[in-house]
Amino acid sequence: MSKKSIGDDGVTDSQAGMNHIPDLSENGVSLQPVQARTIALVVAVAFFMQAESQ
């Protein structure tokens, strides 16, 4: 995988994305799988950009 250089951040982002999808469903927000994946991707990219800028 090309994200090995990111280290723990890459793992944390993917885990956070997976955890956020069921959490949104449990909170009563009905999201389609595509929308949930898009949100998770945006969140992961935002974290990655933040880590790169620091």
C-alpha cells in the first residue's frame, strides 16, 4: 500500500471512517452507503491534509 509512509495516521483515518458510518446510522441519520463513504473519504482527506500541513 502506498500509504505506509503515513504510518499510524493512515490507519486511524480508515478506522475512524469505518466507525463514523454506523454511528451516524445509530444517531437516526439515514445515509445511503455511497453518501456515508463520501463523508468518510472527505474526513480522511481532511485529516491527511492537516497532517501534511503541520
